[in-house]
Amino acid sequence: MHILVKTGFLWLLLSTMVFADTLDQKCLLCHQKQQIPTELIYKRYLTKYSTNERISRAIYRYLQNPTKKSSIMPLQFFLKFPMKKPLQMTPDELHEMVKKFVQRFDLRQKLRLER
């Protein structure tokens, strides 16, 4: 019985670690290679949509069908950076990646209140 519990726990731990790195592997690595300012993009979404839920919905819609018209970035942005290609992810994977992206760059998590 203990082996089953240990095996299950190990499997859960490994799958969590692999999935946690998926954002870096599938999304942010490409941003880094192309020197796309990820924090700037998040700040633009935050300025326009203001809540994590609205930001997540907007990013998800854009990543499902990326076009210059549906992008939050100004047209000049695309003179320097390539147009995003549609992602090869299931809707559930995409929702999870967007959620992790928003959590990672959420400015409120970086704020510290002084007493």
C-alpha cells in the first residue's frame, strides 16, 4: 500500500513540475528568443482590461486567433516583432497557460505593503 501512495505522490509531483515549466517552454522561451517584452505586454492588458479575469479572456481570445486587429499591441509593434502564430494547444492547455501567464506577471503580487 505504501508503494502505491509513494508512487502516486511521485507521479503527481513530477507531472506538476513538468506542467509548471510548460509556460516557460511553450510561451516565454519564444518571447525571450525574439526579445518580446512580456512584462510590457502584460501591462498593456492590465491598463485596458484591469482585472485578471478580463485579461485572461482577452489573451485567450487573441491566442485562439492571433491577428493584428485583435492584438492589444500598436501596429508599429509588428514592424519589429513577428505576428503570433496560432498555438497548437487544446483549449484546456491554453486556458492553463493563460492563467499561469497572468499569475506570473500580476503586478499586485509584486506589491508589498509597508506598515
